Amino acid sequence: MKNTGCSGSRPTLLLIGSNGQVGWELRRTLAGIGDVVAASIEGECGPVIDLMDPDALARLISETKPDAVINAAAYTAVDKAEADREIAQRINADAVGEMGALLAKTGTPIIHYSTDFVFSGNLNRAYTEDDTPDPLNVYGETKLGGERALLESGAKALVFRTSWVYGARGANFLLTMLRLFKEREELRVVDDQIGSPTWSRMLAEMTSMVLYRVLHGDLDLDQVGGLYNLTGAGQVSWCGFASAILEASGLDARLIPIPSTEYQAPAMRPMYSVLDNSLFQETFGLSMPDWRLSLTQCLEELKR
Ligand SMILES: NC(=O)c1ccc[n+]([C@@H]2O[C@H](COP(=O)([O-])OP(=O)(O)OC[C@H]3O[C@@H](n4cnc5c(N)ncnc54)[C@H](OP(=O)(O)O)[C@@H]3O)[C@@H](O)[C@H]2O)c1
């Protein structure tokens, strides 16, 4: 490691995908533990990085010489991915493997995110890290490819599998519902898919707390590196989530629960994709709040 907070100088943290909903929150939380190089495809607040270009990734890493890399970039358009397999494969899988191979050479730690959509949702209990993935769609397949490529690359890596991410910024269910509640009197929302809503800010805070301990030598990724589930606690259907948003927002609309069969979308989605967070809690001594609490806090923040 080039330098850490322990030696007096601040570590350089290369954040890839800094304009996404998780990336945007990470910009703030990571700034508390190091100097953030906020790379994004637009290059608004730092260097430009397009993961479609393998040379650009190698260049960025060699120029910034990071003490750690946090990859929040991904091809996240689940339905569009069905027709865009090659692009999703490049960004979600191949580029992540290349990142791992580059960082393995220098022993630089990397934190990366994956998804509950690596599972089909056919179990009737929360998925653990030991369950065998069986994705239903291209997004899930390519994200699974990325997890595997990174973990096999020899890099010191943490992969956090998360789900149903929302926040004050970006394209997400919370902001879509808030907009639709104002535009429509009645909304039909799928009620038979169950998952765990996760506030992007909590994900960013957990990431920063774990990374702080890695950078300070308190956690050794040779021992605790690998795959961890990390989602908001609890579970709910999309319609239940919409109902909680409606109630907490004080807006007025009528929600009509519908089965998945009445919601036509190009990509199939798991019916039950709750992830068991026990391994993360036991390993790092941290736990995510219940999804309802995070939702209330996020809405308070939006009102402010
Ligand atoms: N959103 C969810 O519900 C969810 C659920 C489970 C797991 N995850 C995972 O959590 C992580 C963060 O997701 P998020 O919700 O923050 O996603 P997001 O808001 O869609 O952000 C992803 C970012 O990646 C960037 N990106 C896309 N293509 C790129 C490329 N070729 N080169 C560089 N950057 C590129 C996007 O830029 P543009 O916007 O400019 O394209 C965007 O800023 C991802 O690994 C995702 O798979 C998300």
C-alpha cells in the first residue's frame, strides 16, 4: 500500500462509476477516509472512464496509483440488457475481471457490487453466499460473470451482493413512485415479487466503514476477502414497498396489487430474492437497518 491514514497521509481511493446512485453516495462517505478520485463516464468531477475500453481502465489505474478501488459502475438497465448482451457482458463481467487482474499485480484492494438477480428466486428462504446462482436474465448472468471473474483474478477483493437499490438520486423505484403518485390517481404494482429495498447511502456507509478497516490493516482481505450479501434488513413486495412510500410521503394515490404475469417486461425477474446478511454481520460486526427505517430517513432527506 502506498500510504494510509495511519502513516499520516491520506489514501487515494479510485471510485469508478461515481455518478450512479451508489457511486454518488460513495463520493461523500469515502471522502471521510481518503482522497477520492471520482471517475465516471461523463468525467464531471474527475477523470473520464469508459469500461468499454480496456486500455482506458489500465491507463486510469496506472495514472492514479490507487490504494484501493471501489467499482460502482455497471450496466444496470435490466430490461435493455436482454437485447444488449455484448455491452452488458463487457461492462459487468469482462471489465471487472480485467480490473481484478490489474489490481492483483499490485495487491491493491477492490470493492465491487453484485446483485440478487444472480438467483432465480425459486427458494423459499433467504439466499446465502453458498447457494448456487441460477440467473433468469442477461443482467444477472453478466453480473454473475463479473463476481466470478473478480474473485478468480487473484485480487484482494470484496464483492457485496445487494438488491432493490434506491436513493435520492438516479433511476430508482422510490423516485419513480413519488413521480407517479403525483401524476396518476391509480397505480398497478407487482405484489408477488419479494425482496429487500436497500438505501444507496447505507450501502455506501457500510462500504466505507469496511474499507477504512482494510486500509488501516485491521482487516486482512487474504482472510476475509470474498463474497458477502449486503442488503437492507427485512423483506417486502414491490407493492408493499410502494405502499410504504405512499404512506411516508403523505401523497395520495390508489395502489392496485397485480401478479407478475400482468406486468410484461423483456427480462424475467426472481419471485423471491431476499439475501441472508448474516455472514457480513458476523465478519464485520456491522448490520444494515430495516428497510422501513432507511426509507423514512431517505424521504426526510428528500424533503429537506
Ligand atoms: N440499482 C439496483 O437496484 C441494484 C440492485 C442490485 C445490485 N446493484 C449493483 O449495485 C451497483 C451500483 O448500482 P447503481 O444502482 O448505483 O447503478 P446506476 O445508478 O445505474 O449507476 C451505474 C453507473 O455506471 C456507469 N456506467 C455505465 N456504463 C459505464 C461504462 N461503460 N463505463 C463507465 N461507467 C459506466 C453509469 O453511467 P451512466 O449513468 O452515465 O450510464 C452509472 O453512473 C452495480 O454494481 C449494480 O449492478 C444495483
